[in-house]
Amino acid sequence: MLKVMEWVPIVFFTFKILVFGTGMFFAIKWHYDKAKKEKEKKNNETSGS
């Protein structure tokens, strides 16, 4: 029973790192894309008028 319990924290910690890493990647990507879209919109408004 003790041998089984030794790898459980390793698996959960690895899973946690993967989930948080993926979440941070998409959060940064979302903010970057949002800023890029706002910048393009601002450039289109100034050059269009």
C-alpha cells in the first residue's frame, strides 16, 4: 500500500503543472490577441477618417 501512495503526489503534481501551464498559456495568448485586435481597430479608425 505504501508503494502506491508514493507515486500519487507525483502524478497529481504533474497534472496540476500541466493544467496551470495550459491555463496560463491561453490566458497570455487571449490578452495578447485582444491587445493586438484593439491596436488594429485603433489604426483602422485613424487611417479611415
